[in-house]
Amino acid sequence: MLDSFVRYASIDSQSNYDSICTQGQHNMALALKADIEDAVSKTHASGVEVRLSEANYLYVTIPANIRTTCPTMGISCHLDVTPEAAGGDIRPIVDTRNGRTIVRTDGTTLLGADDKCGCTIAVQIIRTILSDKSIKHGILQFAFCPNEDVGRAADGIDSRLFSPDILFDLDGPEGNIITKSNFTARGFNVKFIGREAHPGDAKAQKLGDATAAAATFISYFPVESRPENSEGTQGYIHPWSFDKDGANVTVQTRVRYFDKSEGELFDRMLSGAIADTERKFPNVRVEIVYDDLQYENVAYTLHPQAQSLVENAAVKIGKEITFADERGGTTASMFAAKGLNGGMCVFTGQHDIHSTREYADLQEMEEAYLLMLEIIRQIPTIK
């Protein structure tokens, strides 16, 4: 895995907010595809489907090698690395820290451990499954997705090629954390369309002050519901961007929650804020320009035996794990927002992500690999 990781990390596959898919992500998909096809060729495996879609999703399906029916297991990870830190000419350096093998850069660029770690582990799982016929398994599906770090990993997913019953996302931080739930994320952008008039004749000319209307909308939400007053599984409403264009103002708002009842409360608050603003500023037209579910809490659609599978596998390999609630999103949560099953996000040995201090811990990558193999072995026991 070390050689594969260093090679993958050297590929500049940063995503950006303006492109559907960057050339670097396509290059990453081609490298993974070549390695997987090489494994298929060397093991003379039959029935394995490897497909790179026009949207740059790499799908791999390995047929079952057992006769009994069991749930289809899926593994996902992503091709891109974040655009939030310096990238470009990424040069991985193999080093040691506290007696463990790590990979880092010289500190001028990120490494891309998020999610080259997950991609490396997934490819190694494929190599092992194809070469070791003693591992009995059901149907296995893999998806390597573009644009996760810009929130669009599920935009082009093809559910005909990837729709597992049990999903695990190889994209977790550090070396023992398993994400069992995450924020549901809703984007809510409102445009306040003003009417210009001289303030001296404002009443007669029916001034529509979009700036004041937008400020009123923002002030409607109590400070207790803001992100700086939220922790654990508490959600928040966060008007975070205030863009003025002539007489008009657009407010972009993040809505985050774990519990559906809290989401319903926030929905009522948003409706109340708009109604209150319209009442106070009748000359300002209010238009909702964006209202969409960006990612969904995977806990709503987790397979009922997902946690016990992980717990049993961890015991088998002698690994201590921690289940956590993620105050963010994952590839699996983006799938869930599109109506697919959600899945737990598994640690992959990535540290200090989205920064030039980022590094990968090879031992933790190996532990994630062993954990996933044990889960694969358990799937046929599920009725």
C-alpha cells in the first residue's frame, strides 16, 4: 500500500468550485482503473466489471463467490483532494514518527491523504479479494467519486451501478474513529429585491430597502441557534454570506441538524423569518433562490447490523475503535441525500487534513484494510 499511496498522492487531483471534474481527477481515476484492471488480469478473475463513467466515477463490481444470498456490500471513497490548501506539485516524503511509517510533504503543499488513503485501501482490498479465493464473500461494489471536497460527490452517481445494501465510506480521519451519524445539511439562499428611492421621499416613492430587510431576516434567528452556540448533536442555522448587488441583497444560510424534529423546527423558523421580513418591508420582494438537501444523516438509512459488523470485526483484529457523530458530511451522506442508503465512514489514517501539515499513517491504513476484510468475511452470515 505504501508504494500505491505515494504514487496516487503524487497525482494533482484537486477539485475546484467552477469545474464539473478537473483533469487531475480524471488522471487519478485512470491510475486506479489501470491498477484494478492489472489485478483482474494477474488473478484471471472472471465477471469483474470495471467501468469509468462519463461523469468520471470509477465503478468496480466483484461477483459473489458463494451460492447463498446475502446483502450487497459497498465501499466508497473519493478521487479529489481539497482546493482549500496549496496543491499542485505534490511530492510525498516517506518518514517515521514515533516508530511508525508516515507519509508527508515538505510543508509547502497538502499531501492529499484525504482521500488518497481511502483509495489506496480500497484498491488493496480489491487486489486481496481477487487473489485470495479463501475469502468467501457476496457481491462487492466499489465507487471512486469525484468532487467530494466541494460537496458534489453524489451529483453524478449511477444507482444502477452502485446501490449497495450495506455501505462503508473509506474517508475517515485518524486511526480509530467510525462515523455512525452526521449532520443533515440544507442550503437555503434568499434574495431580497429592493426598490431604490431618495430617502427624503422614501415613503411616497415606496423605498424597498433590501439591506435592512436582509438584516431583519438574519436577526430573526436567536443567537442560541447559531453555530458558535452548538455542539455535539445540536444543530444550527447559520446565515453566513451577505452579498449586495445594486439594490438587491442575497443571504446564504447553512442549516444543519442531526434530529429530524430539529430540522422541522428550523424549517418553521426559516418560514417565520421570511414572513416577518415581508410584513416589515412590503416594498421588498423576497425570493428563495436555492433550497436543497446537500447531505443527509446516514443514521436514517444505516443497515441495522452495520454497527455490530464493525464491532465484531474490530474484536477479530484486536483493534479499539470509537463511534462518533460527525458535525459535517461524507461521501455516504451525499449518497443518502440522493435517496441511496447511507453508510458509516471508516478511519483511514489521514491526519491534519485540508492543510499543508497533512500526513498519512501507514499502520492505521493497514488496520482499516484488515477491518474491512473482516467485515467482508462476515457479510455472508447476515440473513
